Amino acid sequence: MATDDSNGPERPVRTRVVLGEAAARRRPADRAGTDLAEQTPIGEALVKGLMRAQLALALRLALVVVTGLGALPLLFAVAPGVGGVKVFGVYLPWLLLGLLSFPFLIGVGWAYVRWAERNEQDFVALIRRPEQ
């Protein structure tokens, strides 16, 4: 501890800490990330845009599933002769609805996950892009 020249009690030496220099060395603020973290109207709009894109994707693929699988019973009702066709000893409706529908649904699920992840990657790229 340093002492004062006067005959008073000893005082600690004061050190001045300047944060301005450290702040100047930091990179510029991530505005979009800050908007998301602080839930500002801009951040809320960004998240709503992602949710809207994910919802649109889900609805499009749901339409594909409803059209693909819903058309089969309609086909069998309109053309009853198709329902009597046998393939490998199994009636066509059983084959299409009971067996081949599962690979179709797995394919749609795989496509959804892939495209949803792409939407999320696009969102992250939008958030991390440099300020212009």
C-alpha cells in the first residue's frame, strides 16, 4: 500500500479503469441478434417470418399427403373395377393403402425435415449477415 506524504492514515492507491478502450476493440454489435434476444418488434417480426415459412411448408406437404392418399379411396369408389385388381396375389387397395403408403409418408416426412432445416439455416444466415 502506498502512503500519503501527510501524516494521516494510509490510503490505498486508486487505479482508474477505462472501459472505452475495450469497447472500441470489440466488433460492432449484432443488431439482429440483439433484436431477437430483447424481443423487440424487429426480432418479433423475424421470428414470425420463420414461423410463417415453416407453417407454409407444413401446409403444402399436408396438401400433398391429403391429395396422394385421399385420391386412392376416391379412385376405388369411382372405378370399383380397380379395387378388384390383384397384384402378386394381393388386392390393389390393400397394396396401395396398407403397404405403399408408408414409404410415401416417410418420404414426405424426410422432405419436411430437410426443407424445414433449410428454412432455419436461411433464418440464421439472415441473422448473422453483416450489417450493411
